[in-house]
Amino acid sequence: MKRQTLLSAEKTSQMNMSDQHALNYLIAQCKEALKEHSGTNEYVMYSEDGMSQEIWEVLEEDIQDEQSNVRAVCHIVDHVATKSIATEEREKHQQFVIKPSILNTLFFYPNYNVGLVQAQVMHGFGDMIHHYILAHSDEDMQRFLDYVQSRKKEYIKNYVTVFTDMEHGVEPTKEKITSYVTRDDVIMEDKIKRQIFRSVDEFFTKNGSFFEQYNIPYKRGLLLYGKPGNGKTTLVKSIANSISSPVAYWQITEYTSSYSIQEVFSQVSRMAPMVLVIEDIDSLPESVRSVFLNTLDGATSKEGIFLIGTTNYPEQIDPALINRAGRFDRAYEMKGPTSPMRHEYLVKKKLGDLLSKEELSSVVDATDGFTFAQLNELYKNIALDWYYGEKVNVEELCQDLRAENARSKDGWMSEEGARLGFY
């Protein structure tokens, strides 16, 4: 860094940030620092728009990547933190890590002649954070925006983007996929499984060349329905882990509005080709269903988007969603596991390491009507009993779980039946 800071605490304490002259002074100092660092004579400031959030997300990724070409020019004020302490999951454990902060530092991309800064300045009525995007020219800015879009597509593959509709608007977050689920982990009717994954492969292989070859619109929609705990989550996770394209998850809430619908589709369209998962699509507020349907019918709104909707209550689905081509192309019921499926599931859980073949067969027979979530809970109980006593009463465990299910108003809502998630 040629400079340590642009502004001292003494200088900022004298500023009245309601005065436009103070803001102009801060901008001028940023421009001068960029000129000193790059040798370029002039920089233009750009206002923020819908792309802005993605710019800051890419910057955050780049400053943690030692291979990136972003440079820290200087800090803004000398009394604001430039690093943060956070927690990250590493090797299945939460650990404290120290991360550089995008706040209070002027960053520069020499390949694009672009400077970025988030400045937190104290003034008479509290702290205020100002966001500035500066570039040498429109051409440089356009090249940088193209980089932002391609860079996000690159790093977002390691995450699931979660959109949550909040009272103030759409709140995007990134979540790492920490549990690896393969296609072999999906236990369902062979014919349906084959159809679903064939659709996935056709969509993402060679960026949809199949669709272009046969003159088919490059968009796809699947609706997965059925009782909680029958594998919708596992199927979605396996799709996410079997492709190299971005995956986004949209959490519909009572705050879902026409604005949030347009915002989500606007953001995911820039990530295409990608997968968009909409959980509990039956909960879409009545007041915005027409906007949602019109968005699905748009000529380009779903281009490159593989849409997956899920619901536990298909009877509450608006018939307009599945009665018109181009919205959801196919609807698949996630049925409860048959006897062979229950046997396959329990073998994959390695229950055979605890029980004999005869005992394993008796468990399969005793669990008729169980969901995969119930089978998972049963396996845990068997493992616990075996660990503490090396003795298992399968019939008693099944009876207890059936009784618990009968007492539960919502039925089985374990990890397979609650919020989808990608943990």
C-alpha cells in the first residue's frame, strides 16, 4: 500500500456527513489514491443497481483467493476494523477463522481499472456506510461486469445460493454443501429415477446442445410431491452434487411479493444454466400467483433454468401450475418405500453389520408403511441399543415409533421432511 489510510479519526470527526461537500471529499480522496496506485489519470463513479450485490460478493471471494488479481490500495479511516473473526465448517467441525473485510478498504482490479470501496464513516448522527464503484471508462466497467458474472458462476458451484423473502426484500445468502449425496443414494422406482436424471443430463450436458439440436426451449420444470420423509431432499441433493452448474434454493414466505419474484428470477437468470429449487410451492401467496405464472410463461425468464418445485400437499397446488406446458413439464410422486426399497435402504445404512440376515428381513417386514425418514430414525435407535447393550428388540422399537407417529400431529418431520436445506 502506498498509503495507510485516506482519512484520520480526527478528520472524520470534523465531518458533517449530511454535507455533500464531505461526501465529495471522500470520493476525491478515493480517486486520488487510485491514480497514485494505477497511474491512470481519471476515474468515473458508477451508481449501484441490481448487479451491485453480486459485485461485492465477488470481491469478498476474490480477497480470500490468493490467486485473484484484486489489490488492496489503502484503508479508508484508521479507527474502523479491516478484518473480521468468523466461523467456518472445516472437516465437519466449526472453527474460528480470521477473514479480510471488504469494509474500510479501497480495492483495485488492475486488469480492469476498477476500484471498489465500502467506507464506514462516523458523523454527527451515527455511522454510515457508503458504497463506491469507480472505473477508468465505460469499456473497463463493462469488462469488469462480464468478469463478475463469469467469476460468480465459477465459485458459486461450491455453494447453494439461498433466497429468502423477507419483509424488506429478498435476502440472498450462500451455504456450502457439506453432505455429499450421490445418485446411488437415491432409492426410488427405477423408471422414474431414470427419467429424472436423464432430464438433468440432457439439460446440463454441453450447455443444452440437445435442446438446440431438436429445437426445444432451453428450460425444464419438475414438480416433486408426496408425504414428508420420502426422499425429495435426497433427490434434490443428488442432482446438486451431480452437476457442475450453480444451484439456488428459494424460500417462499408470507413476504413473497411480485418484487421478490422478479428479483429472484432476475438473479438466477444471470447464473444460468442452473438449478432453482422452490420448496413448498403450494405456500405461494394467492395475491402473487398470477405474477409467478406470468414469470414462468415469459419468453426468457426461465431460459437456462432447471426448475424443481416441491410440495407435501399436492392437493393445494394451483392447477394452473401443471396444466399448462412450459411451467412444470412433469410431476413425480415421491411414494413411500416398497419392501425391496426398504431392504436396499437399510443395507446402505449398514444395518447388516449389526443384525443377521434373518433379523434384517424381519425389520423390513415390520416397517411396512414407514417412510425413509422413519427408517432412518429406526436405524439410529437400533444402533444406540446395540452400542449400549448389544441387544435389539426390533418389534418393540417399531411399535414405539408407530405410536410416536400416531401422536404427532404433523407426522414424520425429520431432516427429510422439514426444510429442504443443503447441510
